[in-house]
Amino acid sequence: MLEPRIQAEILRLHFGEGLSRRMIARQLKVHRITVGLVIQRRQVRLPATEHKARSSVLEPYYPRIQKLLDDAPERSCVNILQQLRNAGYSGGISILRSYVRTIRPTSPKEAFFELDFAKGEAAQVDWGEFGDVFGNGTKVHVFVMVLCWSRLLYLEFTLRQTLAALLRCYERALRFFGRRCKEYWHDNMPTVVSERLGKLKRFTTGFLAYAGFHGLTPILCNVAAGNEKGRVEDGVKLVRHQFWPGRSFRDLDDINGQAFEWRDRYANRREHETTHKIPQLMFEQEREALLPLRPEPYDTDDVVSCPVRPNFLVPFEGNRYSVPWTMVGKTVTLRADDRCVRIFYGHKRVAEHERSYLRGQTIRNPKHEEGLREIKPGASRNWQVEAVQSFGPNASRYLELIGAGQRSLRHEVAELLFLVTVYGKDLLEEAIGDLLGQGIVGAAHIERTLRLREDTPKAPPPLALPDERLHFMPPTPRLEAYDTLLLDARRDEEDPEDDG
């Protein structure tokens, strides 16, 4: 670069005295092209000045930081900061992180083989989280299943990641594809794997029961092996970056409605980024390689058994659901699906509520309180007896016989009020009449009779056999034909024909 003094002289001679480039070059002994460049930019270019590196408040501690990392390369910056504070360091953690990033030893990048799958061989499953979308403290999750060969995708948004929620999503995904793969690959979901130590793993009993029902083979990916479930991770990224941004939702049903439309109109019709093929068209080729599903669905309800509390409420997922007050102390079974919570005593449904995904809610049915106020102070003490007598003549006669015996009247009346809540007046009156006809009394016998009438055995569905020839039903043999042959043979022996 020319000295600034010569550049200034070129500009003065050309613009001040009007000399040509050739004359300036001769006079200053500079090449005319260089003169032309200076004249063209019309300014003096100064050489870059070397700035002295500014000292850092962290610089005196560089040796100590290096020693800490040598002792434990995995040591976090927060831990290093704590050590430096004891040595007098007064700076912040940002400058420390920037420096540690330049000196921390890094592990070399690991190379992976790309996994290849045959048609119908495997599918991959994973969850994705989208946070508290509706501002009510409940997170929204997405379930994604991708067929490894065709890349066909199924997705569904839920408000839970429990085993029952996973199985409901699984069941709907299998019905969406219409058939099943041989293997299903997962990461370390706590609802799928209960314990893992190296290559040793133990699946949860609930998930194994579901896999056995459909004949699925669950596969667990290795820890931190992203290449083993890259197909479904790409599916979750696709949902996060191409479906989710810019949308607004009213509720979970609205999310799934928009998601299903996007899945069918775009996700499964796009040209896949890796295969450069259309997943929907590739699935038509893969369909025949998939295995058939069992026709009957799997029971995916949440099931909980617990006693009814004195406030006639049943707890479930941090909420409380009411049952008739006469069931206090009884053990009931709660079954919940995506929308409803149903409560059973035995096989008899005694309550049903809309499921709440919030926390700390009390869901009541005002009908469950009917009759409770009558037993409070100031009410007639005879109301329970009058209520039982209103069931019918058999119930009235039963009360008279109980009064003559040694059974607790209070317990028997309370049990009868409970049984009428579950089975109704007509069935209870009929059962009491049958037992009185046999000379039997006691609420336990009445309940057993009602249960036996309700629990009628049901024939199981016919077994589906893989070979059509096994469905052949042989005709029922007619034993009369054998009798005829036997009698004819005996008759021939008794009356032999005369050959002469």
C-alpha cells in the first residue's frame, strides 16, 4: 500500500494542478495503474492500526481454569465459577463460559451407520411437548408414529403422557394404518421401560400386555443414539416447525382437528426430504407387507379402585368426582377415557362425569346429594325406614323380620338404601321376595343375589384362525345308521339264507 503522503500528493497533482496520470507516475515514480486507483477512489487509504488486546478480568485466572478442566473435563461453568469466587474472581459467568468454550476438550464426532428397514418391518414412536398452550397449567403433548419404510405419519395431541394415554394413541394409530408392523421402536419412555442397565432392560407390564395383545415386538433405542429413531424425530420436528407456528386453537379438539387435516392434506402428501418420494404413495406399496390387526379393540381406559370418602367423592389425577352419598365406604372402580370418567360398583355404573384435565377440581352431580339433607339434625329420624318401606311389600315385610332378629337395623337399612341406588327399586324388591321365599334374610345375601343375576356369562367371540381350511365344520354323524348296520348284521346271523 502506498504511503498516505504519496496518496495525498497524487490527489493534489491531479485534482489541484490538473496533471495526467502518466505525468504523475513519471514525477512520483509510481506505476500509472496505482495512480489511477488512488484517483478513482478520491481519498487517502490509511493502514490498519493494530489495537492492543484489552486485558480481561478473567485473564489472571486462566491457569487455574485450565487446571480445573484438566482434573475434571466435565466440570460445569457454574462449578468453576464457585471455585474462582473463593480465589477472588469478581466477574460474571458469561465471560467465563465464552473462555471455557475455547479451551474445553471436545469429544470427536461419532460416525453412525444409516439404518435401513424393509417394508412392514418397523415403525418408530415418540412424544413431543408444546407447553401450556391454554394457560391453565396443563401441558399439550403430541404423539407421533412413523412407518420406517414409507415414512407415512400419524400424529395426535393429548394432555397426558400416561400409559393409558399412550395406549389410546397407539390404538388409534394402528387403526389409522389399518395393519401393523413387526417391530415398534421407542426411546426410554417411562411408560414403556421400567428399568434399564446397559443392554439389560425391563418393559412395563402394562405395555407388555398391550404388545402381546396385538403381537407387537417392542424395541428400545440405545441411549443418546439419535440415528436409531431419526425418522420419528424428523416427524416431531415437522410438526413443530411446519404445522404449529402461526396457528391459534380453541381447545384440544380444535388442535387435533387442524392436525388431522394438515396430516392428510400436506404431511403425508409432501415430497419427503430424505427419500424424495410421497409417503402416501409409498404406503400403498408397503400395505401388503404389514400384518393384520385383531378385530377387537384393546381396553385402554385408566382403571383405579378406591373406597368412597365420607364426602362421597372419589379422587383421580388430583381431582374429585362425586358418587351417590349412600355409597360412602364402598369400594368402587373408576374408569376414565379421553372424555369421560365412569364409576362402577361391580359391573353397575353408579356415576358418570366429564373428565377434567385441570388440577384441584371438584366435579359434582347435584342428584348425588338427594336424600342426604333429610338425615341432618332436625329431620325425621324415621325417614330411612319410610324410604325402604316405599320400595314395596317385600321390603316392608323384610323390615319386620329384621326387627324380630338380632341383625343391626341401622346396618341393614343403610345397605338397602345403598343397593337401591345401584340396582333400582324393582330389582331390589324382586330379589328380597325371592330370598324371603327361601326363608333367607340379610343384606349380604340380597347383594349376592343381585350380582348373580347381573353377572350372566357371555360367550367369547369366535376364534379367528389363519387357515381357511380350519374353519370347516364336519357334519354331525348320524348314529342311527350304525345301529341299522349292526341290527342287520345280527339278523343275517340268526336267519341265514339257504343256498340250496
